[in-house]
Amino acid sequence: MKQLNSLYNSNAEELLGRVTLSGKNIFNRSAYILVTNEQNTPKGYKAIISAHDFSDKISTPCIKVDNISDFNEGDVINISPNGEVCFLYEINSASNAIFATARCNHRCIMCPQPPVQQEKDRTDFNLNLIKLFDKNTQEVGITGGEPTMIGDRLFEIIRQIKKSCPKAAISILSNGVKFADIDYAAKLAACNHHDLQIDIPIFSDIASIHNHIVGAKTFYKTVQGLYNLAQFGQQIGLRVVVHKQTYKRLPQLADYIYHNFPFVTQVAFMQMETTGLAETNLKDLWIDPYSYNNELREAVLLLNDRDITTYIYNAQLCVLPPELRPFAKQSISEWKDVYLPVCDGCVLKNECGGFFSTNKNNISTHIHKIEYTNSCTEGIINNIVKLKNGGINEETNVFACFGIYRYNELLRQRF
């Protein structure tokens, strides 16, 4: 999440509030944090954030920052007693998420946020946080740690999102183990949310390899969890983090997914974020993403040929061959998504996923600026991928005349 350090903080308590840049009715102020540089500030707000220090003029808690331009009307922030300002919800972001817990029953060797053993339950805090979200929010994630570690309180969070943000789709990032308990899977289904997806990682078609990566012998519990969720008609996404220990069997894993989990909504192959345990285990994990393009291509096309929606996350378009670029999605959260100087002037920059700011020097040696593309061929590939994924009306698509057979042939010829 985005964070700012204040220059001064007169507050001795933790404060959670919704940002406003303009005056509110006196009866609505108590839930708001006013961000302003105006000297004459009204009373009744939870706190005031400014680039000026006028704490000696008012009794309301005051926080001084360098610049107030980082704040937007409708953001939700938490201010700690030491003056740290955390943006827990950003009105202009498409990647807002509830951090359910830092605990986890796995210890994945590439986890960017290593789990803790014990912590204070934060569900009540999260429920109050959700109440401050804009009612027109389109998507909310639930992440951790492992969200199911909070037990049935996970369903309280889902129901509160449903109440406060009725239009929002929900995505839950889980290892799926808890859903091996069919009663727990049934409770999730009983939430009856109109658009909820469980995203579950699977790292190999071989149980021992998957178990080694997650640090627990839970492969078959995850598999059972997938079947239980499917039994209740839940939307399921599969995620595969690609690194030195997973890339060689990507084609076999794709085939395993097709034969065993044909009910999944989508499959995403993800470039690794090299922080946390991934940084600790870097020598055992890091491989230049360019080096696994062959395996990635075979896996992606196998699933796509079989009408399973397939994506590539966290990847740079210049590293991917043209055939795979239409599958790439901008998936890195805005607050940690950066570009390099070499990206300036690249014709694909606006569509590219960029880089994790946390990845430091762990980037492909094949990063380069693309100055032009074969727009005709790329257009054919891109639009037929959309056609297969339901993004274009087949009856009006000029590329439909090529047929899906021609599409598959074209992709393979271009690599």
C-alpha cells in the first residue's frame, strides 16, 4: 500500500478516516479527515492534514506533510501514532484490497510477504474500513497471508463488502487448503455473492514439487478444495508463479489443469516479485523471464487452444514474443509499478505491465525499447485472442474469417 511519513503529528492515537478535500456538513464530519492548506479550518473532523503547521491554533489532531497532492477525495487512510499515513483505499485505484491476516498455513519459498505466527485479529478493523469505501467501488480483493486463517470471519468481510459496495466484484487470494473442508466451501457459497472469484496457486502437476514450493504437504488438499468449490459453482482462477523451480514443467502443468480442472474461470502465469522470501531464496529461484518463453508459450497456447481463458501477469511486453503479448495484463498495483528510463519512447509502454519497484536489479537482460510493431499481424493476433475470450462479437469480427484453426497456426509460425 502507498505510505507517507508525516513531518509532524499531534495525534497520539491511531486514526482511520475517509479523506475529504472540501468542507462537509457538520453532522458528517466525524468520519472524515480533512486535507487542506486553508488556515481557517472548521471543527468536527477526525483529523486535519496540511502542508502547514497550525496545530497551535486548533484542538483537532493535525498532521503535517510535504505536499497534499497525494490525497484524493474519497481515499481512506490510517494514521499511526508515529505519523505514518497508510492509504488503505484509493478512490482512483483498480487494485484495492482488504488485508485479512498476516498468518498463513504455507511458507512459499517465493512469498513476497513472509507470514507471521501470531497477530491480533484485524477483522473488526477491516469491517469498519469497508464501511468507508465508496459505494460505487467496482472491485475489492481479499488477501493476506491466507485469508481463510480467520475462519468464518472471512464471510463477515464478504457480506460487509456486499453491503457497502454492492457493485463490487470480489477476488480472494487463497491457497485453497481450507476449502477441502466441504462445510467451509458451502459457507462461502452461502454468501451468495454475485461476482466472487477464488484465486488459488498451483505450482506443479507433481505433488512433491508443489509441496516443496509451498513448504507443506497440502497438494491434495488444494486439489480437493478446488473440486469442492466447483461443486458449489464458485468462480475459480488458478495462479502459477514462474521461476527456476516451476518453468520446466509449465506445459505439463497446463495439460494437467486442462484434464483435471476444466471448470476454472481462468489461469494466470505470473512473473515473480523478488522481495521477502523470494529475495532470500533468489539463487534458487531467479531466472531471466526471457529464458522460459518457450515453456510459457507452449503452456499458454495449450490452454488457450482448449478455450480456457489465460493471462500473463507482471510481464514486460518487450521480453515476451509478439504471440504472447495479447495475453499479458497490467496487474502490478499502481503504488509499486514502475518503468525504467529505457522504456521512454516505447510504443507499447501504455499497455505494458511495467516492473515491481521492489525487484531492484532483478530484471531481464532483454529489456529494450520497442520503436514500432507490425500493426497488421499484431492486430490479428490481439483481436482473435479477444474473440476466443469472449471480448469481441464473433459475428462482426473481421478476423473470424481466419477461423480458430488459422489463428493457432499463425501464432506458432510467428514464434
